[in-house]
Amino acid sequence: MKKLIYIPVIILLIATGCSEAEYLSYAGDDRVQMGDTVTTNFTFVYELSSVTVDTVYIRVNTIGNVANHDREVKLIQVPEYSITYERDPVTGDITDTIETELPNKAVPGQHYVDFSDASLKKIYVIKANEVTALIPVVLLRDASLKDTSFRLRVQLDESAEFGLGELKARAKTIIFSDRLERFYSWRVDNYQAAAYGTLGNYSTVKHQFMINVTGEVIDEAWWQEVSAVQAQAHYRNLLKEALNKYNNDPVNIANGTAPLRETSNPGSALVTFP
């Protein structure tokens, strides 16, 4: 990171905070916007090795009239940027703005089926007499996903049938890989994420440990099931007991894997549960 004498503020241009998109009042042209702009995490890691293609669906809602025919919906990929504001150290006024494109941008044809691919044309539609649709984003299990999480910023585009709805409801990001990924309810290490109070800080080591202990797929669907039956305390206690047993196992101590840490770095933080 470039060292500055100014005070930097980093803003990621991704809309991850809205769970439900707000609507424009209808006036004139029919419009489309996304049903939500929450960043979606996806991984192939739980799939059999024979699975090379999978799909994430984006809900698209219409504003305006209902039509008696299918209406085309267009998607495009757009870049994402971090913005650094440089400020005068005396006045605090912004003196410069630096945009930096985020790395690991998904490549069409390699990581996902290009939105212009002819095979998608018939399914990228709002069906006749309907006002909403689940539009598929087809992801490809490229070998590079084993080592890297790629980002796909999906944005609605105008079509012959539709204009665009609210500016803040036109795009969302899909982060995907072939390794363990955060799920939505554990998306950040604070109480904005519902699972944080039960599971604490995220790490892939902790995530894999949870899978090993429970024998279950630990993802958003798992968390929703746990929450539905109010089993959060049960799993927290189960995992804490398993971690204590692991850390005190003479074999694990002897081979240097205990105590369990968040990375392979011997100086990294210990894995803990609240």
C-alpha cells in the first residue's frame, strides 16, 4: 500500500449492505432492478469433483406494466474499485482521490459463462405475465478457483423492454472459489453478521475444523437450520469442547498442530469460539 502523509479512507464500491432493494415510483417506461444487492459467496468445494458447472441466481424485479410476452433482461460485468481519499493534514479537506481496481476479477469463458452467450438468451427473461424472475449466473469450476477467490460484479443493463430502476439496486457482487468461503451470516467479524456471536472470528482453519467435528456442510443453509431450531448454543458448546480436546491431545501437541491456529503461521491467533 502506498504510504501517504494524509489520512486515507477506504471505500469499496460494492453494495453489500442492502438486503432488500428500494423501489422507484412508476412513471413511464418499464424498469428492472435487483431484488437485493447483498454480496453472494459461493464455493464448489462441497461438490463432487465431477461437477464443473454450477449456478447462482439473481432475483430481478420489474417496475411498471405486466406484459403478455417474455421480456429480455440484460446483465453485464463491471469492475470494482477501492477509493482512497487524501486529505490535507491541517484542514482535513480532500485534496485528491485515487481509484484502484480490485484484483481477482472473474474472466468470462474461464470463470463464468459470458452474459452474451447465445445459450443464455432464452432464459435471461422476465416471463410473460410475470413481474419477477431468478436470472442464472453460470459459474465454471476452473482450476484457478482452488487457490483464489474471484469476484464477479454483475450489473443490470438496459434492454429493448426495460430501463433501469434505482441506481443502488442495479448491481451485486458474487465471490466464488473452489475452497472454503465465508457464508452470508458469517460475512464479517462483528455483530452485523448473525453467526458471529456464536462462532466468533472467521478463518478457513476454523471453518474446516467445524466441518471435521460435525461432519456437516457448514454454509448458509446449515446456519439457517441451526437458527430455526435455536441450536446455536448446542453447536458452540460442542465446538468448544472439541477444540479443547484437540488442543490437549498429546499427539497433536507433539506434531505441532496444537494449539490450533487460524493460519499455518506459528505466530497467528489461536482458533477460539466465544
